[in-house]
Amino acid sequence: MDIEVLGALSVRENGVSITPTAPKPRQVLSLLALHADQVVPVATLIEELWEKNPPRSARTTLQTYVLQLRDLIGVALAFGENERCTPKDILVTLPGGYRLETRGGSVDYREFERRAGAGYRAMDADDYQGAARRLADALSLWTGPALTDVQAGSRIETEVRRLEELRLCALDQRIEADLRLGRHRELLSELTVLVKQYSLHESLHGQFMLALHRSGRRGEALNVYQRLRTVLVSELGLEPSAALSRLQRSILMAHPESPATSRGALPVTAPPAAGRGRIAARTN
């Protein structure tokens, strides 16, 4: 079974889609896919579908959705040569829950984490060329926001936010690797879009400031800092972090921090929402 959630939902068995069109069965399949090869409790599925107000028929209705998914799996299994397993072997009923078996198939979010991990290790080894390549390779698996075509309840929303944080962390480090390779001008158009999309993300703003300054656009770099400060003060009542303030002062003095120094000033290994709890991502 092949699972894709980094964009639109796609689940295939023998190359045949088993993704239902009805919203509720899609939710069930999505949550099972997000926890592939693990047991998802019935209570968790019910909470995802109906939050805190499930109907009395919730368990029976959930079983109906499971049967619908198994029907789709059965059709897909018919395309396999010498296929001996049944739909119940793939969407397994266990005490207290269900498990979706991948049987060694591909799962895009796990592959993303594997590739990103290789990129982080390359960064730790100061192999910026390898890090940039591996992190870009990991990010290429994303075709849009995670599960963008799924009606999400609280459980799926939590997983989607977690995946987005992982994506932002990989993106942050890929940009850092590119900066260390001297690709300042090449990054400007990408960072222009990103700082508008994530208007409270300090690390991205710091990278944009550095790229602008090293491209000979010192005044614009300082304007980026002032715009971020205005937003932070007006919306959160907070000043920019000490790291970003140090970078601003170094630009004011016309001495941008070296790659080695900027790594310490603008951490690249911490998740975007780490630190003082306000390197937060917010889409406009």
C-alpha cells in the first residue's frame, strides 16, 4: 500500500486508489494513514469524526465507514497477481481499534522524515552542499498543504500542524545551507514570499535580512527588521529576539555576520516555533 498525505490524500493498493470521495470515510482513511501500521483506537476515530458530541450510533456508523473502505480495498486486491490476503488483512480489526497495514509500501511523510534527517546530519557535518541537496529533495515530496482535500477534525488538524512544523524546520535549514553556500541573490524571491506568508517567523526574517544585506541591499534588510518588529509589538506585545536584534545591529554597522556567526545567532536546528515561543508561523 502506498500512502501520500503531503498534499492531497492518496492511498493506493496494487496501484489502484482506495480513497473514497465521501467526507467521513476520507477522514477515517486519513487518520489511519497518518498512523499507518499502528493501532488507531475507536475512541480516537469517533472523536475525529464527531468531536465531543458523537451520536448514539457512532460505533455502528464507524463500522459502516470501515466496511466501505474494505470494499474499495477488495476491488484493488483483485488487480494483484497471486494475491492471497483479504481486505480484513489490510484494514485490520483489533481489540479497541483498527490498523492500516502498508505491507512494505511507500509512505510519503516517513520518506520525508528520512530524507530530512539525512539533510540535518549533513548540516551537522558542515556539508552544506549535501545538506541543501538532501533537504530540497525532502521538501520536493510536498505537493501542497498536508491533506489539503480532507475535511479535518481535531485529531487530523493536530497531525497536520505537526507535519507543517517539520516542513518549516526543513525549509529553514535548507535556506540556511544555501546562505552558507553564498546563494544570497538566488534566495531573495523565495524569501520575499515566505516572510509575507509567515509574518511572525523570526528565523525566515533573519535569513531574508542577511540575504538582502549580502546582496548590497542594506536599507531593505533594515526595513524587514522594522516591519517584523512592528507586527510583533502590535500583535504579541513582544520585541524581536536577541538573536535578531544582534543581526540588525551588525547590519547597521555595515558588517554582516559571517556564516559561522550567523549560525549561532539564528539557530537552524531548532523547530520554527521553538525558543521564546514566538517564532510562530501564521499564514495571511
